Amino acid sequence: MAKQGAKKMKDENRKRLDLLLRIILISSAIYIVARMAIMHSSFTWKHWIGFMLTSAAYFLPYKQLASMAKPVYSDNGELLDGGFDLSTGGICEYLYDVIYITVFVQLMSIISEKFWWTYLVASIVLQTLLSSSCGCMF
């Protein structure tokens, strides 16, 4: 019975990570086509920096989620653990939030560069959450 639970957890995590990867790739493709190809005359070095920033903001949380969801196998290939449950709250929620905020910022920055300020607002909210949970101010 425990093996069924581990297999189910592994499959759920895989589906969740696949969906997240599709969201990231579609968002990046829309940005590349719209901003770099269609609006190429207004594309500057700042946009390259922004694209690299959003790529890092996608890669790091996704990599962390993927490592948390990594299943554990025995020496003979038997599934021992299906990985961490990615549907739980806590750090997983924050990692998802970073990815979803990045999708928003990347797509909305096609319309206006002022949407980059969303990262500043998000970091202030994160600082407030951290200071209230640990009782210290950063």
C-alpha cells in the first residue's frame, strides 16, 4: 500500500512540474515573439537584462521544486519515496508565487515597462512576511 502512495505522489508531482514547465515555456515564447520579433525596434539592452532576470526567476524556483519532488529508488530500482508533496503550503507556495509573479511581470512588460516595478512590490511583501514570522527586520 505504501508503494501505491509513493507512485501516486510521484505521478502527481510529475504532472504539476510538467504544467509549470509548460507555463514557463509558453510565457517565454510569447515574450520572445511579441517583444523581440514584433516590437524589435523598441527592444534595448534593458530588455535583454529583464529577460535574463525573468529566466533566472523561473529557473531557480523550478529547480528547487524539481529537487524537492525527486523520487527515491532502492538499489534494485524499486520506488521507495515519491518525493515531497508539492501541493502542500510553506516553501512550495512561495516558490509557486515567484514563478506566477514572474509570468505576470514578463507578459505585462510587453505592454509597459512599468510592470517591472511589480518585483519591488513583491519583495516588500516578502520582507514584511519574513519580518513578521521571525520577529526581525531586514
